[in-house]
Amino acid sequence: QILDYPSIHQVVKKMVQNQMIPIFGVTDKVLDLYNGVKSFFPYGSVGELSADSSNLVQLIVEEYESISSTIVPRQTKQIPGLKMEWLAKCPGNDGEGVYEGKCSEVGIQQNATFEFTVTADEASTKRRK
């Protein structure tokens, strides 16, 4: 079957393969819709565009800065029987960790620390013996 347009999953796959991060600039009428679309992407941003698009450049700059200063651990491949958890220790949170969190507004010369725990369930350890 030949389709005129790619599916959202095909677009996501190609963008991830090419390490592209979408920035959607949309009007308030479709803002909620695009926030839903953004959830299909591992990373991305949605910003509100004015009716005359006069804030387009500002929107792109602000959303890019937000994306480029955010660190989010992500498990790219699910391995049956293994569970990954982490504690995010971000600049500005006085060393307190956030369970499965992300670090936002990380600047140049700032460090974010992630402590990972990988747990194997009983069934997977028995299969390996």
C-alpha cells in the first residue's frame, strides 16, 4: 500500500535516526494537539506562535535554549527482565536527587549527575544459568 504522507511513527523514526529534535511553533488553537504530537518524540518542544507569526524567531531561540539545556536519561532499548531507574542530581537542587527526573536549565560549566540502578528480575537470572 502506498500512502501520500508518512505516519507520525515514520517521521519520529527518521528524525531519531538523524538526531533531529522538533520544535513546533503553533497557534493557540492547535497548541493542545501538538503537545500530544510531541509526546511521540523522545525530545522536542512546542511553543505558542502569535497569529501573525511575529514571534517566530524568538520562539525558536527560546525553545532551542530550553532543549539544549535539558538533560534527560533515556533507555533506547528495552531488555526483557531488566529494569532501569535513576536519581537525577541537578545544579541548583542542593544535591537532592529526583527519582527518574531530568535536569533543566543546565548551563555551561555546570554538572548534572545521574545515579543509575539496573535490576534483573528473578526469571531473567534463572534463564541465564
